[in-house]
Amino acid sequence: MRQPDGDGERAATVEDVTAGAVQGRHSARRAGLVSELLLAVPPTLTVLAALWLTETLIHRRVVFAALAASAFLIYRDPEHQMNSVRVMVTAHLCGAALGLASELLLGPSYSAGAIAMTATIVVLILLNAVHPPAIATSLGFAILPNQGHVLGVFLLALAMVAALVVLQRLALAMLHYSKRHS
């Protein structure tokens, strides 16, 4: 329930702020349908290239699902702090390292996954590098056996997604520029 503050004005509640942020930030398209679809092309192509690379080199797809989630977050809001190259790369590297460590210590198991996931959340919060798809990265590396040999290809795919951040920000800047000068 909303309560008035000392001046008789109603103070904003958490619900007001959350609803306003969600409605204001994500309800409208940034541009027309064609432009929005064009902005979706780079993340789609990046994920498909990462999947092709994975299938060609190592035949292990599950640890790359988190990168697909990152690509979609980048498409949706490339300027958000959690989608910065620093945060995304740090988060996925932590997730992969903690997942591998848990798998090595406990064997591939749900227990290893639970420990990797919990440790990843704590570390990401401490580093101020929260990127939710990295939690899936930690799980993927912890619950499947022998993921160490996958790490090199994962890092290559992560670099591809990091490049996507730069491309999406450039595309969005071009879109804003064209809207102002048309």
C-alpha cells in the first residue's frame, strides 16, 4: 500500500519504480520492425557461428547455451552495464573456472553444479560483474564430464560474443544517428 511522505506527497514504492522501468525501457521498439529485425541479425549469426564452431571442433553444445542467452541480452539492451564486455567476459570466465573446479573436485554431478552455481553468484556479486547467463556456464562445466578440453573453443566463442557487444553498440549508435538526421 502506498503511504504519503511527510509533505503529503505519495512516496514511490519499489513496485512503482520497477513497473516504470520495465514499461519505459522495454515496452516500445527502438525503431521500426525492419530495423529491429536487422538489429537481431548479428546476435543470431554470432550464435550460429559459435554453434557451428562447437559442432565442428568438439561436439559439445551444452556449455554454449549460456552464450546464446548473452547474445540475446546484448541484442535487447546493448548499453546495459551487465552487457558490457568487461562484465560479460568476467562473468563467463568466472563461471567456466568455477564450474571446471567443481567438476574436478566433486566429479560431474548436481552437487558440483550447485556448488559452482552458488560460488559463481557470490563471486560475480563481489566483483560487481553480474551477468545471469554465466550461471548457466558454471552449471554446464560442472555437471558434464571432461569439459576441460572444451574451454579453448568456449573462449573463442566468448570472444565472438564480446565482439558482438561492440557491433550492437555501433549499430544502435548508427540507428540513433539516422533517426536524428532524417
